[in-house]
Amino acid sequence: MSSESPACAAPSASTSSGCARRLPLSANAPSPALVKKLEYGAAPESASSAEQWIAAHDGKFGLFIDGEFHHPAGRIYEDCVNPSNGKVLCQVMNGDAVEDVNKAVAAARAAYPKWSALTGAQRARHLYALARQLQKHQRLLAVVESLDNGKTVRESRDADVPLVCRHFYYHAGWAQLMHTELKDYKPLGVIAQVIPWNFSLLMAAWKIAPALAMGNCIILKPAPSTPLSPLLLAEIAAEAGIPPGVINILPGGNDLGFNLVNHVDVDKVAFTGSTGVGRLLRSSTAGSGKKLSLELGGKSPFMVFEDADLDSAVEGVVNAIWFNQGQVCCAGSRLLVQECVYDAFLAKLKRRMDHLRVGDSLDKCSDIGAINSKRQLETVQRYVEIAREEGATVYQSSVQPLPTGDGFYFPPTLIYDVQPAHTVVVEEIFGPVVTMMSFRSPAEGIKLANNTAYGLASSVWSENVSTCLDMAFKIKAGVVWVNSHNLFDAAAGFGGYKESGFGRESGREGLLEYCKPKWQENVRHSFTEEEKSASWAATIPATPLIPGQASKLPEGVRQAVNRTHKMYIGGSQCRPDAPYVRAILSPSGQLLGEVGEGNRKDVRNAVEAAYAAAPGWGKRAAYNRSQILYFVAENLDAQYDQYVKLIDAMTGCGEEAARHEVTASIDRLFYWAAFTDKYGGNVQETPLYGATVSIHEPVGVVGIACPDECPLLAFVSLFAPAIVRGNAVVIVPSQQYPLAAVELFRVFECSDVPAGVVNVITGDRDHLTKTLAEHMEVTSMWYFGPKPIGSYHVEKLSASNLKRTFCNYGVARDWYSEEQAQGHEFLYHATQVKNVWIPAGSGI
């Protein structure tokens, strides 16, 4: 408690009129010196209910499978330790990585047909009952979570548990509305969910509620150090009447988690945890056809401008970095303060740190609890020592001593006099440690804010709403809080950009992670090591045609001037870097033309052009982008007959089929032009007094590899949704029939498409795709090749910078179909959601 707190003001009493009057100081009143010596009295929360629950299980918890606890013979029990005192709370079984995984997946698969067949209203009743039952056990849940995790019971009681209940209520509503609001979607099936130790109860609710609402069954693997609250949640779910097999909790180690996510009968993997493990999961599930969402690490900026309310911002820092001991993926761990108020803010922050109390998790007077484990405590200690070695200044208050004993405690820590390249500024520490730097101008501040591989969250502090909103649009992060930090709600999506992962938790966007279009069938692939290691994407440039390989022109037909179709990069026709070409022949063997053979340098040039064009294109008014796409459709229609002849000549499909394709391509352009200004986002209905705005932002630079079928229509169906949402693309047209696409540069040039927004590279599809998938500035890769192994390599390579992928897994689409070749599936892949929280007045 701060000495400036109202609780330390002089006492008052009420007069008969109801007005407060100040009491005179008694001669026996304690002296100020004595007051300063007074210590806090403990306000412990009783652990008796949690101890009783543990005792009811004889101090040993098994695996929760098919609606009950199982204790198979031969398993090892691991100690669950209370981080506040180092004492063992109980023991939890460590599941077998093969036998128990198989049993849990089988239980979920067996329960899935009945659960998914329930009406949305029936599932809603189940979720509503669970929410009500959780409310009845709120105190027990809070105590168990604090005992197991080390966080203060105030946080568990006032933040985590109410939000857990809110999630089940909210998603009960979506289950009720699924048949009308998500009528074109269906559940995925069996979901593997892996959660971290920092919010084991809340993360379980975040993942279980939307999965069940959409009709899926789940197997959840909690972190080895914090399995108790998910097991309690499962027990309450059974009490509430959730059918057996719908929720399964499988404690265990890394081998169990690896086998679970790679199980052949798992349809989707949802993971929250470190970026390093996220990369491993992206690699291990590559090409399998499983849907994957990753909510990973962060190094979130906390920006304070000169006109901010500094006292409020200091309290914001307390909430941003010392909430849950800083063990929060979206913790505001990089404090950026405008130079002219830097010294004043530093002094205020130090003074506030002097009044933060580190103590037992069940003491309601504790501001900061214990670090989750000894191992994590050592990690935090190591980072602080590295900061000292690198020349930084470390401030840790000595006013409030740490508790004695065997608990895993660490003081709130401020590190300043740092540079952008310092280890503690770059790497996620996951502890109560914040770094502090200065910036002069908003332009410098935004560069520092975005100077990170992560992009999970951020906050902006200023009394100027224009400054706040300008920064909110420019910061590359999935969540931006204005004059606040760490606000969450089930109605607002949460998730990151860049190496903070992809996919969203909560909100309508979170539901899309647990369902798929009704037309899609389950695709499941596995590959042998020999198939994975076989040469892929290697290419040998084409050689001249052997005499007689191409048929001669009919008698009397004029020989056209020799011409090679160029690539289209940065708004200009470009020759290939390597002077190689490939001949394009008609089905009858007639030479129709030659196209350049693209290579790594061509891809590099195209990505550079797209990267330069993307920011300006994304900032253009949606109306302007729609007009440009309408111009593209108009100018393609003006060359209608030319494209009909070209498609017929390339594919031999016949004039009628060629007309059908060109007509469909023009219609598809009009469709996407119409959508340009109708998918910008919405206002989420959260408890915040103000506005929580969901913004659909462009992904950035999108690489696209087109299929051979429908060479013009597929090309249009892929590049159009990407660019209407503000992305720039590098697109590889049909390898077999590229001429229709490369001729489009004339259409682009006379339609005012800005240079670099669309870049076309011809050549071997997989060879060019490999380079695009490896490129660190390509933020999403769309691949529609003919073989499943291509999708495997694309997703495997995407792990380098955790770029998003959109793959067909070797399954052809009907490009004429409205449900398969247009619609919200493409918008989902063409955008990333940013949620901006904007409080108003005194509503928070």
C-alpha cells in the first residue's frame, strides 16, 4: 500500500447532516515516526477448502478421461509444489505418452458424434450449466489456483475466476447462435490443447469453452507444474452434466504433449506457450492437415508520452508487469517514456515500487506472489545478472523485504540505462522485470515499439486521443490498450502478430479456430522420413526445344515476332535474373510463347517491391482499393476475346469452357471489389466503459503459389482477396499455363494498381515457393500445389518466422464454386485481427 493512498489519510466521521468532518488529533495519537514503523497485518485466505478437496482424492490425482479419474498401474506420480513455501501440495499422475494418449483420444473420438450432433441450443444449456456450477465454486477455484501457481489470491479471485465464468457464459451464447450466425461452418472434431503454467485455469477456459461451443471434444494437457485447477474444472464439468469424453485432462511431460499433438486422430492443435515450442509444433504438424493456432511469447511495449497522466501511467506499469509476477505473455515489459518526462516518471515509478509487497499467495495484502517454480526463478535471476554484466542499472527496492523460507520469491525489478540490443530488452524474461528506455518523438517511439520479433500486445498512455489512436494503428501487435493494460474479455479477441503466433482466442474470431467450412472434408496426411528428405523444389532450367518437339504452324499462318513474356515486379516488366526461359506449348504441341525461369534473386526483388508497397497500399481508403479492383475487372472485360482464345489455346478446353472461365474471373473480381469496404472490423461488447474495437488489418506480404487448373480464375481468386484487404502479393501463376496471368500486367498498368502491390514471377512452382516460404519478410504463404508433400514443406519452412499458411494439402478446389473459391475463408487468411481497447471517462 502506498503512503499516498487514501487509506493513510486522516480519519473522518459523519456529521448529522451526512457530511464528513475531520476529527481533531488526540494528544494520544501515534507519532508519524511510529506510523512509519507499523507493519502490515496479514490477511490470509483459508486453504481449508482446497486441502479438503485434495484430501478427498487421497492426495493423489489421476488422469481425467471419459468423465472420471483413472489411476493406471505403473505410472509415475509427480509432486505439485506450492511456490509460496516450497511444500508439496499433492501428487499428480504423469500420463503415459502412448497408452494414455491413445485412451484419451479414443474417449474424445467416441464422444464426438453425439456431442456434435446436439443442437446449438442443447450445447448452450450444457455450457450455461457449467458456468453456473463454476460460479458456485469460485472461492475454491481461486484458492486452488493460487496454491498451485503462486499468484496472489486477489488476482485469482478478482480476475481469473470471474473471467473463467464469463467465457463459458459467452460461448454458451455462441453455441445457441451457431445455426444462424455460423451456419456455413461445422466442428473440426477432436482437439488437442496444450496450455502453460502461468494461467492454467484461465487458459483452460479460454480453450475449452469455444471448442465445446462449436461441437468439438477436447484433450487438454496442462503444464506439469500446475495441473490442479484444470483437473478441478473437469470435475466441476462432470458435476454440471458435461457428457463423458467431451472434456479430458491429461497431465504429463513433453513426450506426452508431443505424442498428443501428433496423434493421427487429432484434428486441431491449440497451443499457448513459448515461441520456441511453437516453432516445434509448426514443424511437427506440417503437412498433416491439422488446424493449428499458436499464442506465443511477447515483449510488449508500454509507451508513455509527455502529456500522459504520469501517476495513472505508473499504476498502469504496476498492472502491466507485476500482475501475476510478470509471468504474463502480454506483460508490458518494455517501458518507453518520452524523454522530457523520463526523469520524473523514473522517480515516481521507484517510489511506487518501494510500496509493493511481495508475499504469500494466500495473503490478501500481497501485491506480488511467488514465481511459479525454482527453475523459473533461476531464469529470472540469470537475466538480471546479464543486465548488470551488460552495463545496465538495476533498481530493486529494499524497503519491502522478501519473505523468508523456501518460497520462490523475486522482487519487482526495474532495469534502465539500456540499449535496444541489450539481452533483457530483446528476450522475454517472464518475470517481474521491466526495462525502461526513452524516446524523443512519436516517430522514434514507434520504431522502438516495433523493434521486436514479437507482436502480442502493447499499451499507449497519453491524454491526446489522436496520439493514442495514431500509435494504436502503427504498433504491430494483436492487442493495443489505450491508457490501460491487461484488460481481457471473452468478447474481445486475443492473439499476436509476427513471432507471437497466429490465430485468436476469444471473440467471434476465436470461434473460427474451432470450426471449418461445411464443404471441407477432413484431410489427414503422414509422410515417411524418406518422403520428407526426398529432393523437393529442385529444378533444372529448361533447354531449347528439340527439333520437331513443337508442331509447325499451319500453312499460311504468319510467324509472330519472337517474344518472351517478362515477369512483373515493382510495376515494371522485368527479365529473369538468370537468362533461362521455358516454352509453353498447346496440347497439340504448338509453341504459344516462352516465359522466364524465376530464381531466388527474382523472388528477392519481388518481395522487396511488395514490402515497400504494402504499408502505403494498406493505408489507402478501402473505397480507393475497391475502385482499382473494379478497374481491373473492367479492363479484363475489354480484352475478353483475347483471354478466351489464350485459355483455349493453352488448355485445349474449348471456346465455351474458356468463355466460362473468363466470365467467372470478371465476376470474381467484382465480388472482391464489393467486399473491399465491408470487412473492416466491428465494436466488441465488452464490460469496458468505452469502445473495444476489432480491426481487420492486412497481413503484409503474401506469397501465393497457384494451381494449374483454371489458370486465370484461380489466379484471380487468390490475388484479389489478398490485395483488397491491403496486402501486397508475390504470386507464382500456373506452372503449366502461365500465359493468361503474365498477360495481366497490361490490365494492372491501365487500372492504376500501384507498383509493387502485385508481383508476378514465372517458373517452377515449388522452386519459387520454397524461396518464398523461407523469406523472413513474407508474412503469409498460400500454396495450392498438386501434391500433399508440397504443403508439408511450406508449413515446415514457415516455422522460421512463424508465417501464416493457407495450404490445400494436395486437394483440388472447384474454383467455380462460390463456397470453395470465395467468401470468409479467404478473408480470414487475408487479415489479422487487432483489438484496440479505448476507455472513456472514469469508466475503468
